[in-house]
Amino acid sequence: MPVPSWFSSRPHGRTGRSRARFVPTAATLALFALGACDEAVAPPGNSAAVDVRVYLDRDASGSFTAADSGLAGVALTLTPTAGEGTATEATSDAQGVATFAEVAPGSYSIVLPGTAPAGTVLSTSAAPRVIVSSLGTVQASDIRYSWLPATISGRIFRDDDDSGDYSEGDTPGAGLFAVLSRSGATVDSVVADADGAYAFQFLTPGIYSLRLENPGSIEYVGGASNVLAVQAGETSSVSSIFTGALVIPIAEARGRANGSTVAVIGNVTVEPGLFTSGSGGVNSEIWVQDETGGIAAFSVPSNTALERGDVIEVSGTRGAFNDQAQISVSRFSRVSSGSAPAAAVTTAAQADALTRDGQLVRVPGLTILSVPGGTGAAFNVVAADAADDTLQIRVASLNTGLTRASFVVGNRYDVSGILTQFRGTAQIKIRDTADLQAGATITPIADVRAAENGTTFTVSGRLSVSPAAFPSGSNSELWVQDATGGIAVFSVPTADSTVYQLGNSVEVTGTLGAFNGQRQLSSPTVVRTGTGSPVAPLSVTGVQVNALENEGRLISLAGFTVTTIGGGTGAAFNVDGTTADGETVRVRVSGALRGVSRANFAVGQTYTVTGILSQFRGAAQIKVRFASDITP
């Protein structure tokens, strides 16, 4: 091999200048000789055994785990990707491992069987790659098969037409849970949709337990639990028919979280066509009420033939609109005709506290404070009752027949409507002109006492007897007195003794009646209008007592000498005695009062007795209130 020309002892560069001479060694000559010869080739590299795992991903983890199964007997072909070389074959063993021995360095692909094992689908590459480096390092991917996903689907419904299959007239089990478990562990849970349908997807084969929610008001035909054997790639269908009703009380529906599916039954308090929305008012907000409460239902077509009082069933999603509780209607049906519930009499303060939120109420004696300007169909009016508590009246649309001219500032009205709220502010949504009535006038108590029973009156005065003095179960008898007289009021919750105190100024609306001859206002609305001071008793004689002069007033009788004390152990008893003017007078202890018992009286002892002058079937009696009404 000739020596390259550049490898010479002759100096290079300018003439006359010399450079150091490079003297090659034997090793250097050998290196140059190797680089210059074209007979050299790369080393062949190291062959390696290639293991490829074929397995069934039983736990759907995406990688091989102890829960998975190797697939035996799967024939694989290893083919060079460059087209040079010989394809080799291997079959997976009992552990799912196929071994290709003595694979030369290079790039390969694996040819898989044309069909996947029964019930499975390939979930890795259809042409897996294998790389063997010249150092014998192997890069090979597992071949993973997954079960064809299985499905359990079903429907929960009440077979109202007895067809055996779900149809439009049936009641769906909307909102009920279905819980799927396997080997005691929960796999998933779903909620039945508006049609009662549910589904569990992407399941691996096996034995599953299906449990349906039972709210206690229904029973499932065949039971609420089922055991299902699920096959790969198949859909198992389950239809579950129930009897009974999914309906819950409206109060419970109001307490459910927003987004919950609920069903209620109640009487219509606001029919379609009054509170409308949408272009042309095609949809309506209706209201339904049962004995526990009331709630809005939105929306119902405005042309739906429903009347006030009709009994309807409504199902849908519990929600709220500007804090107003409502059911977004998925379905509704008329059950029967019925009677509209009576409006619950309440005060402005109780309404502001949303005590009967969602219910039909009546607030008497509201004086209009302000009416807004403008021409819009919807507007708010502000009013106050006798206690100066203000309340907002909402006119939702012209369909009510009410305009701004219907309300006159300074005038007094009894207002009925649905008690609701707008972003926390209480409102009475008035329905029509019948809900706005001229307010009752104040009638002197003396005139009330002289009137016919069955007439409704409003009186104003001060309390001479507060709750808990004359109790009857959980309720109490009040007494109110003005400059002309006094009268009983029945009944008021005994617990209201913390609200109404002796001497408080009140306004009472009730129906005149009598109980064993005692005149009283029944089914009252009591509004506290001021604190006031205790009523001073009127001094009377025995003759005036027996003549029932000043009946209904707080009186004081001096010189009452006890002659007899009613026997027994009951809390109510009578005490008889004589008076300084020679009359026999009866004192009545009405029950377990504030410290009054038989021990407060002694035969032969003389007392001054204070109490309400009343009667029992024509016989006068003084009803004492507490121990301090009896003084020696």
C-alpha cells in the first residue's frame, strides 16, 4: 500500500525554513493503513432472546398486574421491518410469554393472530415493534387484550297501564339510585333519569349485584335487589316495576338539595295563565300546596286545563330561581278535582320571616306606603301593617287584572297571595283582584259585643290577659280591652306568651261567637302594635258583678269573703263568697295558672279579687289570672 504523499520527510512551507520532522510509529502506520483500506466492516453485534407477553387485562389497569391472566397458545410471528432476514415464530406458554431465541440486532414487527381471543379486543398496537440493539438490549412491548365491555341497563317505573312494559302513561322512577356491586364492593352508582332509565357501562364479565333505592313509600315487584351474570360484550337488561308512590311531602321536597329529583302531590293554588313567561306567555309558573307546604312548578304550558284546587302530581328537579324554591317540571298530571286551600292568616312580620314560604297566605290590615311609577306589567308595592312592619306586594303580570291604580297610598287592604321571596326579600305574589280587598275598619268592642254571631270584626285595644294565663292545651285565651269594653280572643298559641305581654297594644281580627255564653272573637289574627302599659282594673260592687255590668273588662272587687272552696284535686275550680253589699259572687280559677291553687283561699277570709268579668251560661264569674289577683 503506497504511503500518502502528505506523509513525507520533506519540509513544507517557505524555502529555507525548516520544521520539526514527524516520525511515524508502527502503531500510527497501522492506524492510517486501516483508515485507508476499503476491506473493513462493522462488528456483527450480539443476538438476544426476545420475550413477548400476551395477556388479558382483567382489572382494566392498562398494565400487567397480578390480577391479569397470561394467554397461552397464541401464535406470534417476528418479522424484520427492513424486509431482510427470516421471519420466526413462537407460541405463548402457560404464563402468556412467547420467546424468540437468538434474534439478531435489528428492528422487527410482530404479526398477531387474525382474531382476538373470544370476548376480548386488542387494546395495544396491531403491529407491535421489537428492537434488538447491537449490544443485545431488547425493547419489546406487551400485547394486551381487554374484555369487550359489557353493559347493564334498566328502567324503574310504575306500570300504571298494566301492560308489563314502560309506556307514556306509566310513572317513571326518576331520581332513584341504582347501586352496582361485585364481591361485596361497590362498582358504581347512577341515578335514574326523567324516564326512569339507567345504565352501567364498560363492565368486565362476572357476577354482579344490583340494588335499587327504596324510599320506603314503594315496593318492587320481585324485590329491590338482583344478581346478574354479565358476559363479555353483552348488554343485560333489567326492568324493575314498583308499586306505591314516589311522592314526598312538599316540605320535604323544599328541603332537598338543588338538583335533586322530587315528586309531589297537592292542590293548585296558582293555575296556568297568571304568572307567565316566554314569548307570548306560552309557559306559566304554577303553585301547588299540600298540608306541609307549597312550592312553585315551572314551567307548564299556559293553555293547560287546570283550575285552582285541582289535585296534581308534579315531578322534576328541585331548584331555585332568585332564591324562590321551585320544581323544574319534567312531567305533571292532573289527579282529580279538589278544593283550593284556605289562605293562612299571618302578620307582616311573620311573612317577612318567610314563616309560610310557598303557601297561600292572607295579611290583613296592610296600609299602602308606596306604588312605583312606570307602565310595566310587573311591579312591587310596599305596605305596612298595624305594627309598622313593612311587606312587599308583587304584581307579576297584567294577567292578574291589577294595575298601579289598584293600589292607593294610605288606603288599607287585606292582601292574599303566595308568600315567596326574591333574593331573600319576602314577597306576596298576588294572583288577581279577589286577592286585594278593602281592609277592615276598626270596630269598638262594645259594638262588637252587641252584634250578631258569625260576623268578622277588627278591634284595637290593650291586652288585659296575655297567653298562658287561661290555657287550653297548647293554646290560650286572650282578652283585649278598649275604652268601650273588653272581649275574649280564642285561640292563640300559649308559646306566644313571649310575644304578647300584658298592656301591649294589639289589633285583632276574628269572627264573633260565644262559648258557654262568653262572647269571643274566634280564629283570630293578632298583630302587636305597641308595648303599652297594663290595664287598670275597674272597681265594682257585687251587684254590678252579678248584673254583668262591664262584662269583658278587667275589674276589682273588694270585700269578698270566702264561703266555699271547690273540692277535688283538679287545677280548675270555683270559689264562692259574699260581698259587702250582700251578693253571692263566684270566682273562677280556670286551670293550672301562675301559682293559683286552693291554698290561696281560706273559708271566712276576706279578699280583694281582681280578674276578668265573664259568665258561664248566664251566671257571672270573675276569672282570676294569677296569684297577685287575690290579696287579703
